[in-house]
Amino acid sequence: MTRPFVPTATSPTLFPGLLILDFGSQYTQLIARRLRELEVYTEILPYSATPEQIRGRNPAGIILSGGPDSVHRGGSPRPDPEVFRMGLPILGICYGMQLLVSLHGGRVAPTRRREYGHADVTVTGATPLFSGISKRLQVWMSHGDATVHLRNGFKVLARTAAAPCAAIGDERRHWYGVQFHPEVAHTPQGGRILENFARRICGLSQRWTMASLLKGQVDEIRSRVADADVVCALSGGVDSSVAAALIHRAIGKRLHCIFVDTGLLRLGDRQRMKKYLGGALSLDIKTVDASDLFLKRLAGVSDPERKRKIIGRTFIEVFDREAKRLPRVAFLAQGTLYPDVIESVSVHGPSAVIKSHHNVGGLPKRMRLKLMEPLRALFKDEVRRLGREMGLPAEILSCHPFPGPGLAIRVLGVVTRERLAVLARADAVLREELHASGWYDKVWQAFAVLLPVRSVGVMGDCRTYENTIVLRSVDSRDGMTADWSRLPTELLQKISSRIVSEVKGVNRVVYDVTSKPPATIEWE
């Protein structure tokens, strides 16, 4: 398979920004998010990135992320030594600060008492890193090691009662370190610290906006595609719709969208796609009914990873077959997002693989078409902002996330037409009531799940033994973490009553009150 298409026209080679080297922190993606919200373009590479890969991004500065390891442990992650000879400003956060110290003559030692949670920091030195910030600020700490001695030009810039070196700096080399986490909401002035590093220390005055992203992406797509055609996997959801609109803006009629009716769709998806994408946006859309093929291959399969991989491979097969009828097509476009990549492939440091995304984990090793994923570096809220920049209808952009494998991973256990029909009707009731009550736009994502469990009930004075539906609704910003939605009990009661009354085969409805983590948003 060819190397996945990652946007480069808006990367620092043309748009200046920062580069984060990831050492496995759970907060690494949050650093990037906070900086992007400040209109500072930011990319992430694994800590093991080569000097050539780093220079290829032409960053204005480097951030060394936190991480779960200890600098004392043999084999703990280290960046290439050349990173410190590039003459770039550096900001080390938590583990990243400890690396700066230990690799440059200082000493880091285990603390007697692990510092975790809120802490009060006192700024002790004048520095552009804390420009415009009060001398005392509240921060979030999470560390078991601490800096006890500095050398080679580093000086203490801030301290706490438990950490005499809460922030350090070498003003000559523009190297800084903070023991706390400025990227989390528990550090109220953390955004100002990150912005000071980007603007005052790294000199990034140009702002990264959706308008600049749009222009850069259009230019990049035109350059990469040249005079070839592109076929786009269109589901009608936010991600693929924005990807299609973006590519269409770049190459016009040379984009051919294929909408596959997998038999795993929600009620109304096909009609909504035709109305708003084929009609309002005038996209060239071909609908392919492949439901029999998908359901045949899923027959008897209950393992969620097998489902995802089967669906992913079948998607590619269908697209490849249809694309062969378009002789000029050389690229396959998908709406893969950054969280999909993070959860599917350990590409940014020593992070764990959670699940295979159908766009990422289901691809064959060899493909006839080159893969194009123009949204691969974006979070969901950034994709919606990009869509608004292009004028996409609110009916598309406000849709809740819907997974590529569709209802197949919401029908737990074996997938059949009958079970899909039960779930689709229950899910439609949920969405109707959320819209009617005004709650649809207040939550990040809401959907129904069909359990492979039957329970006893009483309906019409008769004993029943039927299916259980789970309602799932979460609040989130980008899907990386989520909390369950506190929907009104009256609304839940109405939804439950309608599902039991209107959906034949269901006699019990329950509500999922688990956050992510420990659970994922989807059940499979």
C-alpha cells in the first residue's frame, strides 16, 4: 500500500508552526489541540523521529511532551541528540523537562512524595515564558520524579512548595521546561504559557485559521492529483462529506463520489445524502447497493475486530471495482480523522492501539489506488469548522458521528437483517426525540445499541422474552475523551416508552452511564 496521504501544504514547510515530539503522554494530543485553538499550527511526531523528518517540517520550535516513563530507567525514551543541535527553541513538559535537565548535566531524582493534582506555583524569574501571567498561578502536577540540580545555563523560573524547580529556562538557547501541564484545563493560565512560547519565543506571528487551511489543502490536492481523477468513499456523514467538498473545490468534476448502501445504515441516511450532497453541493454521486455482499460476509461473525476488518476490506473491494469503470481514477479518498488514527495505529510515540478503524485497520496491504486522506490530521471540531468555511449545510455538519462500519458494530454479536431492522427503528426514535426536545445539538453523539441478550417482560398481560436496547449519549470535544450525557429523566422516559411501544421485538431499554475512559464511545 502506498504511504497514507497526510496534508503537507499547511505544514510548516509553507505554514510555520510547532512540532511536538511525543513520549507517550495521555495529554500529547491535548497540547496540539490547545495550540491549534490559539491559531498556532502544530504537528506531532514520535519521539524517535529522525533529524531529517524533523527538519522536513521546518518547525519554528519543538515541544517535548510528557510521558509515563522515568529518565532513570535504562532504555527510557530519548530523542535523537541532533534535536538539541538544531538551534531551535525547546519547551519540555513534565518528562520533557526532566529530559532537558538529565541530558544536559542536571540531576533528576525520585520524589519522596509524588506530586499529583492542583499546585500553587510562584514565578521567581523574569522570562518571556510567563509574560502577562501573575506571579502566583494554579497548575496541574503529575510526576514522581523531580529536578534537584541544574547545570549548563539553566536557571529556576518558578517553584512550588514541593518542587523547587517547577519551571526552568536557558534564555540564551531559548530552552524552557515546566514540571506541570500547561495544556490541561486545570492550569487556567496554561494557554497563555503555550502562546508565549509560540509567539514570543518562537516568533510565530502568522495565525493558522480555517481559511488558511482551506487554501493550503486545495493547493496540495491539486498538486498531488495533477490531471488524474479521484473516487471518494461517501457515507453522508460529516467526515466524508467535508472531505468530498474539499476535494471537489480543488478538482471539480474530476471527483467521483461512491455511496455504498451496505445495509448497515441508519434510517434516512441515503435520502439525506442525496438531498444535501447530490442536490445542494452538486456532487457527482453514484449509489451502489452492496448490502447482500456485506451481510453475506458478516454472517455468523460476532467478534468486533473481525467485523471491522471485513467491512473495511469489502469497502475497498467495492470502491476498487467501481473505480475500474473510471479509467482516469488514480486516488481513493476517505474521511479519516486524527482520532481514528490515534486509536488504530500507534504512530505517535508509545501509545496503545485501542481498536481498528475501518478506514485504517481494514485496508489491504496492496492497493491499486493511492490513498488520499485530506482530513487525517484534524480533530472532529476542526472538520466542522472547515465545513462551515466551505459553506456546507448545517444538516450535514450538525450530524452526530457515525462509524464507518455502521450499525454492524452497534448490533452486538451476530449481524442479521432482522436485528439491523430492530436497531435502526429504535435509533430513529432516539434521534427524533432528541431533535424534538432540542437536545440533539447539545450532545456530542447519541445512538442505540442492540444487545445479544433477551429478557423477560410483560406486554398486554402476556409474558414476553425479547431484545434489550441500550441508549448511549456522550458529551465530548473531539472523541478522544467523553462523559455520559445527563439527559432529563422525562426525555429518557419518553424515548423508552416509544421504543418499547413502536419497535417490535424490544421489551427493555437501558441507559449507559459510563465515560471514556474507561469505556470507548462505541460498544464495539
